[in-house]
Amino acid sequence: MRLRLSIWAALALLCTDHAAAEVNRALIWAEEWPHTDFANRNVAFEEIESNLARDSIPSIDAPQFAPVSQVLVEDRKERRFPKLRGRYRRSMSNDTFSLSLRDPVISLEINGDARAYPLRIMMYHEIVNDVVGARPVAVTYCPLCNTAIVLDRIIDRKPVEFGTTGKLRHSDLIMYDRRTHSWWQQFTGKAIVGEKTGHRLERLPARLESYDSFIRRFPKGSVLIPPADSAAPYGRNPYFQYDTARRPFFYRGGAPSGIKPLARVVVVNQTAYALSLVQKKREIVEDGFRISWSEGQASALDTHEISEGRDVGNVVVQKLTRDGTWDDAPYDVTFAFTFHAFNPDGRWRY
């Protein structure tokens, strides 16, 4: 085993008990991560929760898709699969994947290639390494922060795959790239440990919307289907009533003032808009951005069955371009504690 921690860095760190504990963590982690440079980091190791082994939450590296026309649509009231408006073809195969119209999906469109990544799948994999419109991307979801983020997965001009470290920081997913084994914070897209520390991945515009909203926009789009070898209980929420809990899991930081820690907020740049405010106003135009809300999306973190979750609605964030049009902009619908943890000096709008 080769620990990439320099003697001088180790001696400097050992000057205090706190630093000694930091070194001990690196020594322990190095057994599982012999190729990670623990001497290079920009966060305190004590902020990192070590809960699971590397890749114990398996990323999807060879994603399979089905056209919208071949995905069954559930009627949650009658528990049947209707053919709606002539646009959906029902397959009689027992293993055909189904979604409700209220199901939340991460939607992405690049160069005419439109794809939906259902949270009922993302919940159990968290990362999908994909190529959309000829662009390598990492589609990511952290259930504990409700962060649905799409990142360009090009490092040093070459595509890389990402996996799950099994670790969290501020309750947020820490990923790793399979080339340098650096650790990356999902919420910020920045490397926090290893060779690439300080580097940031480009974030791409994507939506967290209902399946109904996606198929209305892209009736010829594609939908991620479960891996053939997976036995995960897709459609079941393992975080029952999490988004109405008093405190988040695995979080030791402070709480924001004036808003509940697990209240949803819409994050645009360095500003967090309370979802309740966006719901009330329906549309907010500010600082060159337009934030709009409409009904129809189930919370993935409420009831046992994702499709039965309470309605949290659809959020769309667009930016005004120089030619006067509105284009989709990167945004996130996350929890208040997440924004507070990573943006302690950020702006709040209640």
C-alpha cells in the first residue's frame, strides 16, 4: 500500500491533536483509496462522514433507454396503465418499466437529444455516466439534499467516469473520478480531495420536472430504464417522510434562520428563493432570471411510494439572453440547510 501523504505535510499536521486526528482519518481511508492524494485537499476531514464503502451505491455506467412511447404510464388512482391521448403504446411484457405522470425526473436536452432520468431510479444509483447529444455528462442526484445536478464529465480534455465514494459532506454526496480518484462535492461540482482539488466541473442546464411535463415537451424523448441486473425496489422511497423531518440525516452544521432546515428552496447563483414564495407568486423575474412554478410533480421523499408523494410542483429557471429570449439556466431545488451549509453568506428570499 502506498500512502500519498508527504512526510513534511504529515509532520506539520501532527503538531496538534486535531491535526493528528485528520492524519488518522487519511491513514484509515488510504487502505481503501491507495490512489487518492490525501495531502491535497481544501476541506477539513472532520466534515466528511464515512458511511459506506466505495461504489456500494452503484453508478450506472452503461445506461439503457426506452422511447417515451414504450414506457407505461400509471394511473395512481385506479392502478392501471391507460393509453393516453394516443401517444403511448402499451407493451404487454411483464418487465416493462412504468412511471406515473407525477413522477419526478431529471430532464436534459442537448443538440436535440432529450432524456429523462426518473428519480425512482436515481434514488438507488445517484450517478449516471452518459453521453447526451455527443456530450459526456454525469447526471447526479443526492436524496439527502434533494440535489439534482448535471455536470460535464470532461477533465483535462478527456471524459471520465464518476462513482460514489460512500461518503458525505454536509449530508451531500461526495463523488470520485475513476482516473485520478479525486473526491468531488456534488452540490458545488468542485474537487475537495486529491490531485484535482480546486478544479470545478461545468454545470449544465437541466430541469427537475414531472414526467408529464417532460413528455409534453419531448414526445419523442427517451427515458432511462433500470439496469437489467438490478433488483432495487424502484418506485419505493427508502427515505420515508424525510423532507418533513425536523433535522436532516448525517448533518452536524448550523441551521438557517427564518426557514425550516428541510424546507425546499430554489437556488439560482448565490440566492435561495423559498419554494413557498415561488409557489405563491407563480413567477419571479429578478436579476435577469425568470423563475416559474406550476403544479404536478410528486415529492420523491415523502410517502413510501414515490408516485403518491405530495405535490411540490415544477420549477423552471430561465435566463434572459442578449437577443431578448429566455434560455434554460442551471438551478437547483434543494433544502434550506444545504444552501446554508455551502453558501453561508448567500442571499435569501422568503
